[in-house]
Amino acid sequence: MTLRSRLMIATALSGLATLAHAEDISFAPVPFPADDAARRAVVATGGVTMNGQTAAIGFTTLARSGDRFGDHTFAQLLDQGGRPLTTPDTGAAVSSASDFTSLLQIGTKLFSLMQAEELPAAVYLSELAQAADGKLSVVSTKPVDLSAVGGLWWPCAGSVTPWNTHLGSEEYPTDARAHDAAQSLDDIDEEVRPMARYFGLDDKTMGLDDYRATVNPYRYGFPVEFSVTEAGDVAVVKHGAMGRFSVEVANILPDQKTAYMSDDGANVGLYRFVADTAGDLTAGALYAAKWVQTADQNGGAADIEWVDLGHGDDVTILAAINKGTRFSDIFDTADFNADGSCPEGFLSSNAEGRAECLKVKPGMEMIASRLETRRYASMLGATTEFRKMEGNVYNPDRNSLYVAMSEVSKGMTDADEKADMGGRNDIRLAKNPCGAVYELSLDEGFVGTRMAAVIAGKPVEYPADSPYAGNGCDVDGIANPDNVTYIPGQNTLIIAEDTDNHQNDAIWSMNLTSAALTRIATTPYGAEATSVDWYPNIGGHGYLVAVVQHPFGETDTEQLKDPAEANAYVGYIGPFPVTP
């Protein structure tokens, strides 16, 4: 039996969940992976019922990292000149960290863009074919040239805009203050040095001057828009107007002007951007959320106020970056007073993992708001205490936004003095290492007004003789929610996990009326379930895109039997019947 056969995608074809009411979708549940075979495979639901129509579905792999299509190897990492990067162990560097993958109907063609969550990153454009039964397959693939924007930095989640572009992201941009203050290369975080490889440098032997001459921290940390033509040409734009932070995902609402952007990491914020012109993200106003707590039970709840960070535009921000603007050009700094206050004229910030007293230099307000968005938001009183804010998605049926919080910890608790120092201690919740998903209610202008948890994971400690031993969260509930998507008209939220608290990460379907969960997919050892995104009608079929990132990667590396098992899966659950 071949390796691919042994790793064949399994399906569960029985036990369709009972419909809560006629419009709700229901899936055949997938069992908890109980043996080694199930824990090595991608196991997906085999059946769905939508509006009375029942269909057999499953997971289909479009590509795995390292697959060859014509002249190109899917997910191979390249430098700015298009030359393959290499590693001492494996030769050509091929990423197993495939993440957000879009489907784009462009004219008569169907394309997919996949972004690999690496440093330096890669993006691949694949042309797809659609069979009469809805099955999709890859016709060709090629890398996207990212040199015009200086390469890409840890791209994670993303969305498809209402005008049919791929809106990607850049996570975890490096702290520009630390970068500015570095006296030697040892002062630069080892995790970010590999970006220099994109520019042809050896990150093990380069000097600080070489690194600084090529890697500008202010060039990374933005929403990134990819426009594709029917001929397969791709234009790439980083939107400085939308702010710089650890962008998990930016989602555009139906007015085609409002974007909600989640921020991954510790001491992070939630942001709302309102473009000047519908369908154009190059200029607009930016706002940061302030959490005004109203409840501390069951994940907590709050009224949401918005702090105005001012107007900005891509042209001005790009000019500041190209000019070589540094942290010290934007801010004056000072030490805290003995009583914990800042000196006169300075404002406190608890963003970027440190407590600071900062003052914006005259005339640098717009630059501060877009290149140091977290710090500036914190200084002005916004809440920068969220922890591991992950995906967000809009629900048109309830005019609300769902925001995944992978953990409720650090600044979100009332017990971490380091995380709260320099801030306002707005969020005061009990720690929950299993995380929660929040609903943000919107008004008719798409402004968020109230935020409350709709589901939370449940920490457990299973006994050593339990079949669930080693799982730190209830196996029948969510653990560390990451990407989310919503199926309109079906009252259903889809939640994907990125967790060490379930040995095998899962994808869940949640009925928003009953809060009932159905496990609809599980991933191999050490993998992350990511890039869930719903497409209601492509050529007469629906698709739930799903990606399995770094199998046998972050955990359970000792379970790897064959190197090919560690290749990422890019694919979809479906095809679904199209309903009225």
C-alpha cells in the first residue's frame, strides 16, 4: 500500500445530527480519533443535510506541500530573485505551513491563492479545474512575485473581499523599538533574522548593518491585497492605511468600506477601518476598540467604545517607510515615575509586551497611528489587553461579528501585573487556557457595540488510564479556537482549532441557537486546522476550504514515520449542494 493510500482521507458516513430547525445545516459527526490510524489521517464528515437536501461529502486534497505541477513545486520558498531557498538538511526549502487559501472566480477561470506562513513567506497561485460533479483539481501552480513589496512576513489567515480579491495578512512584525536600539546582531531576535535570506544574506553570518540595510521592520505587519487577472497575473499591495500590527485577518463588511481586523499575540487590540471609498482600501479612518466590562462570568461581556486613531493613506505611509523612518523618529521615551505614572507630556502603553511612557513627536501622529498602531492605540486609551486574538467572520443573518480568542489569559485576566502595567486593566476575567469565541453586535452602520462570549472551551484533567489522557480541554468541546467562518442562512458557525490541548486538532460546526457542537473534521498528530472559509456557490457547488498545517510539527514529532507525512494538506470539504 502506498503512503498516500495509508494517509487516505477518511470519511464518516453515518449519524447525521438532528436538525434544530429547517434552515439549519447538519453534518455527519466525526468521532474523536481513538487509534493511531485515525490520528495520522485527515478525517472529515461524510454527509451533510441543507434545507432538506442530503449529500455525501468528504475532504478532497488539492495539493500537498512539495507536490510538483509542471515547472513548479507547490510551497517552495524563494528569494526576491525567484531563486529557491535551501536548508542544510533537506536541500530545497519547502514549507509545510500552508495557511489561508482562497478560491477566486476570475472571468472563465477558477484560481486559488495559498499563502505559506513562513519567514520569508511564499504565496502560490494555482489554476483549478472543476468537474461536473463539483470536484476540484489543480491544473497548474506558480509562485507569486513578492519583491515589489519587500517580501511577506508570516502570512496567516485571510479573506476574500466583496470585489473578489485575496486579502492576506502579516503576523508578528518585530518590535521596531528593539530593532532601533540593537547594538549587535545578538540584539535581534533569532526568529526574525531569517527574513534576511529573502534578500540574499546568510542569516548565520551577516552583520547588524547588513541586516538593517535589507530588513526594515516597518515594511511588515499589514493587510496585503492580491488582485488576480484572468491571464494569471497578480498585483500585490500592502495597505499601510489600515495599520501595522500582528494582522490575523481583515474582513470586509457588506458596505465594502468597513473592515474588522484581529490582532494575534499578547496585549493586542481589535481594530475597525473605514475606507473613504467603497472597494478601495488605500485611504480611510482607523479605530481601536475599548472594552468596558459588564460581566466577568462565562468568558465575560463588555460594551465596546471606539478610539479614533485618525485618517491615513497608503501613499503617505509607504513614503515614510521608504524614507527609512525609525522608532526614534516617531517617539520620545521616558521612564515611569516612582508611583507608576508617566512624566508630564508622556502617555503610557502596555502594547508590544512592555510597559512604556511615550510621546509622539510633533507632526508624526499619522505615522505613529499606522506604523505603531498598537502603541498609539494604547496611549490613547484603547484596550490592548486581548490575548491570542485569532480569526473573525461576519454573520449577515444577525449583523454581528464572531472573534476567536485562542486563550483567555495574560492581559485578559486580573492577575497578570506585568501584562496590565502601563494599561488600564480593562479586561478582568478568569483564565481559560482553552479559549472562547465572542460575538460582537453591530449597529446599522457596522459599528461594534457589545461583545460577549458565545462559547468557551472547558479545561479538564483526564486520568492517566482514560482514553482521553493528555488532552487538556474537554474532547467534546473547542480547544484554542483559531480560524472561523459562517454559513449564511444556516445558523452555523465553523470553528477550527490550533491547539496543544487536543492531541488532534478539530474543525467544529456550531448551531448558534442551541450552541450544540458537531465535530466535522480532525487532523493528524501535531497539525493545525486552518483556513476554514465558506464559498456558497462556485459553478453550482458549495465548498468549505480547509487546510492542514504542519502535520507532526508543533507536537508529536516523535510519531513521524515517513518525512512525506509532514507535508501540509490544502483542500476542501464538499462539494455541497447549492440551496436557494
